[in-house]
Amino acid sequence: MSDPKWYIKVTSKGQITLPKEARDRLVIREGDYLEASLKDNTLSLTKKVNLSDSELTRLLAQRRLAELGYGDPASRAELDPVRLRETLPPLPDITQLIRKQREEE
């Protein structure tokens, strides 16, 4: 599966609107900061994360549940944690994911 690609129009004031899917996938909300970097002919935007470990763990867990088809909180209402652990593949080590994300910053 290839990564999504968007065509974004620049306004007369040099502003752009990030597509909703991109904002949702990266959990970008109003007031968040993005770091912009320019290399050759490529502009990259990276979300700057200033979350506690517990907040980051919660967001990663929500993202993983969404990937498994449980993105809507109502769809998780009847999930049995024991049964879920038995039927799903093991979740990645959250500590390792947090370390990796911090190293990339």
C-alpha cells in the first residue's frame, strides 16, 4: 500500500490547508506546531510533539485500535480485553515506539 499523496493549493497569502486525512493520521490540531525543512526541491513538514509519555501511549493505542477497525469509541464498547489479547497479534512495544519518535525529532 503506497503512502497517500495530496495536491495542495497555495493561497495568495502563501497559506496552505493540510488535508483532513493528514491531520487525522498525524493527530494535528489547531495550535500545534509543525517544523518545516527544505531540502533540494522538497518541503517537509514534521509535527513537533510535546506530549507526556502517558499521553503519547494513549494516542498510539488509539491509532492502533483504529488500524484494527476500532477507531470509533462506540465500536470498542463491547471489547473484552482478555479476548482481545488472545485474538490479536501482539502490540508493538510502546516504549520502543516512543524512543524511536523522540530520536526522529
